[in-house]
Amino acid sequence: MLKLPQRQRPAAIADNAALRTAPTMAAMDRYTGVLFDALEAGSLEPAGRAWLGRNAFIHTAPFGPVRANDEIPSYRLAAGASLPGLPPLKRVWASAVTEALAHEARPLVIDLRSQAYVALGPVPPGVASTYIRVVTDQADGTTRALNHFNKKAKGALTRRLAEERPVLRTTGELIEWAEAAGLRMRSGAADGETELVTDG
């Protein structure tokens, strides 16, 4: 059910079995992988880490959205997992997550989640938000969405936000800040989206 190779299952099952009693650490330090390697939360200045703790939320499958400095245990559970005795996670979480996002909304919600996690709780209507899509411009003039570099670019963007801590109220202000910061951002092809352009 966890969709893990055999060699990873014993440790993952043990972590999940101890979920309520296991040691914890800040969510921004708990996670690994491309996005969190680019974020490098452990090397941020205290002011940057404090900003993440106030403003950044990490969407988790077992706990919903947690603040970047919330203490969480090790676990293995993906957004698309199906657990015995429970309906799909989308039905478990969607309304509660959307309500939480409405309650915690900042002047502008910059949504860096994958589509799988967006499905577990969309940003509610009426909250100023933009979904970030990482793309590259092709030589033939077309635009292509990225996968691996998608996570790296989002981690780097989050770090830059934590370092500079701009006050952003609109998508236009986000794009203006990005230009001044040496990043390439523009309005996306779809409503409610902003494109972060990288070289891929």
C-alpha cells in the first residue's frame, strides 16, 4: 500500500507504527529530496528560518498542512496512497485543508504544491493566490513544463523568499520582486498560474 520496494518497507512500516510516539524535528529539516536540498533550510540565517516558520506551510499526507517549523516524526505516506479502512485521502482532507488555508492565508498564497497535494485541499476562492508552474522555453518557441528541475526551482525560490522576505500582496508584486531578484517569472497560460522560467 505504501508502494515502496521491499528493502524500504521494514523501516517505513516501523516509522509509521511509531507515529504518535517517535522523536520529532522541524518539518523544514525533516524532509529530504531535490526540493529540500535546494532550500537548504539548515543553512539559513535565524531570521530566514523564523520567516519560514511564520509563512511557509508544508502539505503532508498524514498531518495536512504544517508550518515549516512544526515538529513532526518520520513517516512514509504519499498523497495518492490508499489506506485500509479509510476513504481516499482527498475525501479525508479536502474540506479541512481548504478551511485551514482560508484561516491561515497570507496576503498572497504562493502555491508550490504538486497537483497531487493540491487535490488534497485547494486554496479556497476569495483568497489571493497563484499556482507556480516551472517551465522552460524551447528553441522552437514552445514552453515545456519541467519535472526534476521543477522541484529544484521551487526549493531555490523558497530559499530566496526566506532570505529576502518581501511583502507581496498580488501576483504582479511577486513578478516584479522576482525580476529585481534576477528570477524569471511571468503570468501563466492558465488563470491563477504564474510561470517560473528556468533553463531546464
